Amino acid sequence: MADRGPLSVTIREQGGAVVVTVGGEIGYHEAPSLRASIKEAYEKKPRRLVADLSGVTYMATPGLATLVEALQIAKRTQTVLVLCGLTERVRAIFEIARLHTVFKIVGTVDEAVVA
């Protein structure tokens, strides 16, 4: 079983985009922290926001809801939101919820910055 440690979030700029790198698990207790980090990233008024989920080992419904909220903010602010680095486990959750059809999802941060 993969390490399911506490949530870690870092925000940085790369290639004109703001990249939010998330690690650990996103459950009921971690989603508010992720939501706050995403809002902090949007305060930088990026044209492109990248959510790097390559370090996410588990995602529950509140994590999905937080990302849907981020997509709604992106549409309101005319920001391009790109998800990248989804593990097979996390990608499966997106596919079950059919969210892979509404999010722009690519493999890596480098792809996401130019996608």
C-alpha cells in the first residue's frame, strides 16, 4: 500500500503559470486546506493554474468537490485550469465520476504549462 501521509501543498510559478503541487491524501479533513491553497493561488491572478496531483495517494469526494470549485473559479476569472500527474488510482476516481470529461488533464507539469 502506498504511503498515505498528511496533505502537503506548495505553490510556485513556472513558465507563466501558477503551479499548485499537492501530495498525500485528500479526504474530508484535508479538503479545506487544499481549498485555501487554491484560493491563495488564484489571488496571484494567473492566466493558467496547474494542479499537480502526482503526489496524491488518495482522493475522497471532498477533494473532487474542491477541484470542481476550482474549475468554477477558473471559468469566472477566465483562467485556464489544468490538472496533471494523476495516478491510476486518482484517474479512476475522475473517470468513475466522469469528471475527466470536464477537466483538462495532461501527464506532466511541463505539458500543463503549455497545454
